[in-house]
Amino acid sequence: MVKGLPEGGERLSCVDSVATEADPGERYRIVADTVAVSSQVLQPNELSESQGRLFAKWGLYVRTGAAVEVQVAPGWEDRVRIGWGAPATPVTTVQVEACPVTSASAAWSVFAGGTWVASPECVPLMIWAEGRQVEVRLAVGAACDESSSP
């Protein structure tokens, strides 16, 4: 990655991937041609009362050969955490190293994890990939309306 890892962030390597897939499938949307995020309204599960958060499980797809960074949008850090890997750690920034391309049937590396929220929200995430920055909205327990889409 070009950027340094922010404090409290996490870096994932290829060994953290749980699978490779030829295609993310219809329940995902591709962002910046390198990352696929859920296009569904994710249904979060309540964690223990002591944690005070909801967790929505979904896999992060990263195109092989691409290094990416996914970050909770500025101003949302007190309400949202993201994390993938084993175990997934709630953080505000995740960097994924470029995994080698092994075959056309392994075009995407899949990382298990998801998103923690204080309450159902339309969550803004920032994605840096291939020298581009893109904002994407993720529906966690609440649909994102048309006006909130980037």
C-alpha cells in the first residue's frame, strides 16, 4: 500500500483470505474495479450487551493483483467499525495486500468478517484502490435511500 497504516488499523495478507472466487456474484457490487461489497440490506445480529453493538457478517472481495484500503468514512468512527480476517478485529481502516493471480477461476480473494454498528445505519465507507478514492454506502440494518448514494 502507498499509505501508511493509521493507528488502530489492520493489515490483511493473502493468507487471511478464506477462499478465491471467479466472480463476486449478484449480491455484491464491484467498486473501483477492485473491491466488491454487499449490495443487500445486511441484517445485523446483536452482540452481548456489554459490547453494545450490532454485527453484520459479509465477505469482502478483493480482485487478485490489487492492493486496497477500506476505511470508515470520516465522522463515522464513533459509530462504525469494520474488520475481516481470522479473527475479524473491529477497526476503522483495513488494508489488504495484493494477492497473486493464480488463475481465472481465482480472480477474487474473499475475506470473512463484516461491519459493527451502534444502530442500523446506511454506512459510508471509503475505498482506495488503483490510485482512486471512491465512497460507497453499505446498508446495515437500514436501507440506503437514493439521495444517500454517492
